[in-house]
Amino acid sequence: MYVASTLLLGVSAVNTGNNLLFLIVAAMLAFMATTGVLGWLNIRGLALSVHLPDEVYAGTDTFLSVTLHNSKRYLPSFLVRVAVAGGSTSFLMVDRKRPQSGSLLLSFPVRGPLQLPDASASSPFPVNFFIRATSLPVHQECTVFPAPRPLPVPAPGGKPDAGEAAAVAAAGYDGELAKISDYRGGEPLKLIHWRLSAKHEVFKVKELTAAAAEPLLLDLDQIPGRDLEQRLSFCTFLVNRLVRGGRPVGLKLGERVITPGSTRSHRLRLLTELANYGKS
């Protein structure tokens, strides 16, 4: 309506030669140009950095952290809306050299390597007359793990989650030495540290960790499931459950065998192998 009114008044001013109409049209054009230039300057000098969590699962909502940087020398940016991969977040003001952070809730439907597309930054500043937008490059890659699904039947040798350090911290009688403590009356005599007890007024006993669980090798071909994707989902669930419970787990993917391990980095490696299986 504003543009149509400006054109209509401009045609009327030319036809009638009315100086007042010329002044009104000039003022309207100046206002349009000023808002356009301010809106253009508002989205210049912006850069976006994106951070994804270590574990991203297909079909699961994931929080994506974004940080918007303003590299302009003097001017802040106002009312900036950032959209990445279908999700968006807004920033009221991004001052120069003071990055602002926000988060997006995204879901990626397919497992495997993921390269995030370029983001877009738009703003209706200053008077919502025009909405200007620009593209912001995003250099962020990650691996989307298969969606974990519980098995309908118990896995052989499985045990419930007990935390990643449960097996290491659990007390036992045949593991490694954890610490020396005072004798409480219920410990076996073989755990008494006689040499150290002779130097103190109370008996000292050795506290040992529980013996590590027997390693387990998961064969993807032996995992039940109607298709490959379902077997990968079941295997992802088993890897998370068993490794977090302290059991060393390995993988057999066709002819390739990955030796068992129980650390978090090993678990992420197994999940990455499952995510990339059959993609190349």
C-alpha cells in the first residue's frame, strides 16, 4: 500500500505540477530509501558459529547451540532472526564484539554423515517495512547415529544401566586395589594389610574393585530385526546400555571386527561405525 500510494502520488504530481505533491512524494521516497539502507546495514557484518553435541541420534530432538557475532565497527544489529536446517531463533540486539548465543531444537531423520546447510539471517529492522535477509556460511559436520530402540527380547549377557563408571567403582574381592581403609569387621582376613596395620592402632584393609565383566562381541548380522535399519537401531541401544553398564563391547560388521572396550570414546566409535555402515 505504501509503494502503491507513492506511485499514485508521483503520477499525480507529474500530471498536476503541484509542488506540495512533489514534496510529499520526495519525503515518502526518502523514508523508503532510509529504511532500506538501515535494514541493509543491520544484517551486514554478521557471522554464525554452530555447536552440535557429541551424540546426535536420528529422529530425536537435538539442541543446537548457535552464537551470532557482529563484526561491524560501530553499529549493533537489531531484531535478527537466524534459521538453520528448518529451525530458527531470534536475537533482539547483537552488540558489536559481544556475541549472543541461542539454541535451536532440530531433528535429523537420516543416520550418517551430516553437513549442516548455510544459515539465513533476516531482520524487519527498522520499521518492518522490508524484511532483508542474507546467507551465513556454516562449517559444521557431525555424524547422526541410528535411533536407539529397545530390543523386544533381553540381550544375552546384558545388565541394566549403572552409570559409566559403575563397574570401576563397584567394590569387590578380586579386582585391582582401589584404596586402603580401616577394618570394619566384615572384610575377609585375606584383605587385611598386615604390614600397614602394624604401623597403626587399627587394622587396615585393602579395598578392591570388582572384576571386569566378560567382553561381549555384538554381531550385527545376528541382531534380530526386519531390516538393516531396525538392526542398527537395536544394536545402538545395546551398545549404549552395555557400555554404560561397564561391560566391554565390540562389534562385528560383516568381515570387520572391532575389539571390545568400555570407555566413552570407544562407545562413540562404535556408534559412528553403526551410523556409517552401508553408506559408502
